[in-house]
Amino acid sequence: MNEPRKPMLSVSEALAQMLAAVRPVADEEIISTLAANGRVLAKAQVSGMNVPGADNTQMDGYAVRAADCASGNASLTVSQRIPAGHVGQPLLPGTAARIFTGAMIPEGADAVVMQEQCELAGNVVTIKHAPKSGEWIRRAGEDITSGSVVLPAGARLRSQELGLAASVGLAELPVKRKLKVAVFFTGDELTMPGEPLAPGAIYNSNRFTLRALLENLGCEITDFGIVPDSLEATRSVLRESAQGHDLIITSGGVSVGEEDHIKPAVEAEGKLNMWQIAVKPGKPLAFGEVQQAFFIGLPGNPVSSFITFMMFVRPFVLRLQGVEGAIAPRAFPMRADFDWPKADKRNEFLRARINDAGGVELFRNQSSGVLTSTVWGDGVIDNPPGQTIAAGDLVRFIPFNELLY
């Protein structure tokens, strides 16, 4: 007698199981800060200096003693000129220093008056403003104090983090090694672009989509190409791809048809921890292990593969890389400018875009094979199971830029 079919896992249950299994990479390396874009920081970084290093001016203008300008119409002798990168002389009472943005405040000065509030005649400047002490001055250590943590361990290094590291003189950074990911694609119908398309064949778009998504995340990719629809061929490539890789990702062959060999192949070569999720598109998603490598089998339908990568593979890869802190994409409440009257029992991810009226509208065809929806759209609507949508309702909109990197 057949065992009763287990209920499908919800999106949150499936993701929680995957993330609970993560073993982050341990190996580290020291690399140039210039080469660290997209990497994951292995150790917290501490500043050895104050930023700014000294009091400096936020404006082009004149450094003065505020007490000398209390009248709001003071005439002062210009005693010196201080460009950025130069150190001025102490400012004598009754004088002003011409100063330029970023230059150090000379000793004795306690305010800067912007040049628009001044009139220069020869060597005398008239200050037509009564500044307060500290006006337009950036104080030493205002941004960063010496000894403070500027970047925590587990941070993903973007342009902002690299600029911050450079601002405190960090020429090199300790990072986690790149994640090594093997990919292959199953299906006798798959053909590469540039090759003749036989009757019944399709071009392998998933190879291009998934590789680009992994590149966005900074992975080192080994591509085992297209694998024939046979159990032995699938098992053979699984064994080979498990060698020297942290993660194996496949596309296709995870359903229940006679030519779908991923599930039995993984069960024969390793273990399958999870299969089938209550998500639309993308129900047949497999998660397990083959030897020392994790395994994620994505659906073959192009949109299903794209959506399940963003929702499951991306957070799993980030944790595997050693990223700490929040990894969940941000969702924004947006007004639905459409009707979606038929609820589904699965969690739907509907391709949508923001319109000129400030609402979101749906792509006309939400089929799992319609890749044009992913190019047309700005993101997806995260629609819970059993939920209908009427025009005017607020929906959870997740922009693609929260999901692709």
C-alpha cells in the first residue's frame, strides 16, 4: 500500500530547513581592497585613525574667529590662503584665512563663513554674517573614531564598504574564499544558441540565466553543460561535480516523469532532504547533499528556475559564503492596479512592474515558461496561499534589485 503523500512545505518552512543546514566556508585569504568587490569579509576591521583626521571646512570661504565677526559686517585682513592638503599658520585676531573645502582649520579659528556671504576688496574681506562658533566645521573623528569597528565580519563588500575601508587606510582585507559551484542542465531537448534547432528542441536559456545569477553573487562556477536524460548519466555527473565543489545546482529533471532522473540520482549518490514546495511557479525544487557538496535541483521551466533561484538559492548561497546579518529581500507595500480573482493554494510570485500612477500592474501572462515577464517586470508580488487580489488592495512587492545580488 502506498504511503500517503506528505504535504508540501511552505516557502518559509523550506527556506528555514535549507538555511539550518548551511556550513559556511571556512577558508580565508588576504586580497587587495581594490579587488575585494563582492567578497565576504572574514574578520571585523577596526580603524586606526580618526576620520576626519583634523577639524576641516565643509565650504569654500573664510576661516575666522567668530568673536571678530559679531557685528555682522566686519572687515578683516586676509592673512593667508589654505587649500585642501595644506596646513595653515595660526590665525591672528582681526584677520581671516581664505580656505577651501576639506582644508584644515587653522589654530585660532573657530568658524567658517561661506564665500557667498563675503566681499573681497584687495586684501580685505568684509564678512556680512555673524557666524556661530563651529559653523561649517567638520570636527576630527566626526565620521569615524580611532579604534572603532568600521566593517563587521560577514559583511558583503560593495562599493560603499570598499570606499569606507580605503578611507581609513586599509589597503588589504581578509575575505572568505569564493564559493565553488558546479552547474549542469538535464534534458535531451536542450540545444545551445548558435546550433540548429531540431523539431521538439528548445534553446537552453537556463544555462545563461543561472550562470549570470551565480556570477552576480561572486561564485566560482564550473559548468558541466547539458546532461542526457538517463539515470546513469545523471549519477555520473553528480559524482564528478561533487568533487571540489561546495554546491551543485541543476536545472530540469526534478519532477515525477519517467525522464526526470534528478531525484533518484541524488538519492542513489547522496541524500535528498527536501522535495516539492508550495510555491508557484516552481513546486518541484529539490535540496540535499552529494558527498561533501550541497545539492539544489531547480525546475526546468525558465521562470520557475529564475524565481526559485532568487527565493531559495540566493539566501542559501549568501549564508554559505559566510554572510551574516539580514539576507531577506525587502518587500514594499504597493497598491494593486489589477484584479487577481483566483486564489492558489501555493505561495505565488507574480511578475509585476511599477506604473506611472504609483501602483503595480501584472504582466499579461504569468505562465512559468514566459521569460519576457522577467524582463518586462520590475519585481514580483509575494502573494500568500489562498489570497485573491482586488484593484486597490495593498500587496507585498519585492523589486528585482533586492533579489539579484
